Amino acid sequence: MGLWALFVLGLFLLLAVGLWARFELVTPDAVPHETRLEIPPGASYQAILRQLVDAGRLSARETLWLRIEARLTETPQVKAGEYLIAAEQSPHDIRDLLVSGKVILHRIQLVEGWTTQQAIAAVRSNPAIVQELTEAELALDRLMPALDLEGGWAEGRLRPDTYAFPKGTTDRAFLRRAALAQAAEIERWWAQRPDDLPLNSADELLILASIIEKETGLPEERFEVAGVFVNRLKLGMRLQTDPTVAYGVAADFSGPLLRKHLDTDTPFNTYTRDGLPPTAICLPGSASLQAAVAPAESGYLYFVARGDGAGGHVFSKTLAEHNAAVQRYREAIRRQRVPAPTPVPAPAVTPIPVDQE
């Protein structure tokens, strides 16, 4: 038999084997359950096939045909990551999934009103996150440089949002992403500020928005709350806002504010100091940033909680109106503290016998 005939025969055999492999792989051994599979970086195609066998997703026969197919064509370029393989997925579908890089995405929500340290704790406690930053780098005065970003003090500089990410993402990468998102959001609203806004920088916008975030009980009041603070800044009045005082006591302070707290001077005590505090006090969301540059034009200078538990406020233009609202608030709180009278049980009724003749 000549060389040409041997070549043709060999080509025919390869073609036949390839067609048989394809037939074998579209009639898979059924697996009636989902499987999570994590492909490590740098894993070879052969090692990945062994992983699939060990996970019960490929039989030895299916693995053989996948190897033959790879030799006849080219070795698939599988991407590292964590995958969810659906029930009864064919070997070709599994291979295509691993080549596509459509890995499982985990989620973390950073909540409006959290402090930066609360956000960091949520990120680093997630088991899908790889901890890379040191404790020293996580300090508020060192976090932004550790993320290779400008911005100085890190309070408020992470955007509150829900983030999807693959397993193995580092805390450095996650926090940098959130910080870049917040920086872009701040710049977006700063570019829309009116000429008469009494703020000198985008940093001051962040600070004011963080105060609005902490003071807003109902979303529909956000612009009114912003209006009070902007009006006070324009008039040179002290902001006199409790959340800044609480932050000055401790970033995670949650107890009731006492007179001694209001009288103790700190950089964040807006009862004892003029203007804005030196930094933000929490993570403000987009709505609070928007309210800070578009406050309600109401003339209000005061607000106090209604005291009804619904989270709303009474807004006032004069001190006399405000004092009256404060008195109503105190009365509402007193009514809530007075225990309801204990109901007195009705006396049992003893039936009176009727004389029978």
C-alpha cells in the first residue's frame, strides 16, 4: 500500500473517530443535579477533565472522547473561576461553559448610612472575598492610598450599592471599585450644582450629603432636610445636627445623645462649631448627593421629629414655630412612655335563682 493510500486511510480513520466522538458527546450520561466546580488558575485541560470526573459530571468514556476531540481540533482554553453546571448538561455544554468564563457571581450590598468601617467589615467577612489589605491599610487615613486613589480621609468614599463579583476577588479590588464608583457619583452631582450653593468643593458636597443621609427619616423629606442645612450655611447659622455629634463621640455610637455630648466640643460637634464637620459621617447614596445640590427652596431653618414613630419631621421657619413643634414632640414621647391602664376584669355574674312555685 502506497504512502498516499495510507495517508487517506489515516485521514478517514481520524474523521470517523471524530464523528463518533461527537455522537458520543451529544448523548451524555445524565446527571440529575447541579454541580459547583471551581477551576484553579493555571489548571490544564486534562486536570480539569479529571475534576469533572471526580465531581461526577463526566464518565470515563465521555472524558476519553473529549480528549480525542481536543487532539483532533485544538485544546479548549478554559478560564479559571467558580462555575455552576446545570443538571443533565451535556459534555459539550460543560466545556463551552468553562471556556465562556461565565462564572458564579456573589453579591455584597453596601447600605446607605453605613460608615466606611461597617462597609469594610461586610466586605471582609464575605467568604468569597480574599483578604489582602492589612489592618493598618484599612485605617481611614490610609485606605485611599492603599487603593491607589486620591481622596484623603476615607469616610463616605465608598458608593452604597449592590455589587456582583466572582469568588477570589480581593478586598483591595472590591473596595477600589466601590471607591471609584463613589468618586464618579460625587463628580456627577458636583457638576450639576447651582451657582449659589454654599459649598466650596466636591469634598464638602460629600460631607453635606452624608449629614442629609443620616437625618432623613422618610425619602420624600430628603430635599426639605437638605434645604434646612443649605439655608443655615447661607446665613452662617450652626447646623446643630445630632448625627455629627454622635459621630464625634464614636463612629459606631448608637446610644441616646445626652446633654454632656452636646456640650462637649469635638471637630464634629455642630452645636459648638460653625460650618460643616471636617469629614463625612457615613456613606451617602445618590439621592442624598442629589438633594445636597438641589435643596428645596422652602425658607425652613428648623426641623424636629414628629414623635409618632413614622420617621417624619415638622419643618419650621421661625424659632417660635420650632419651639412649639419641639413641645408637641416631647408630649408625644411622654404619651408613649406612660403605660396604658391595666384593664380591670369585670366581676363574675352570679345568676340569681328564680323562686319556683
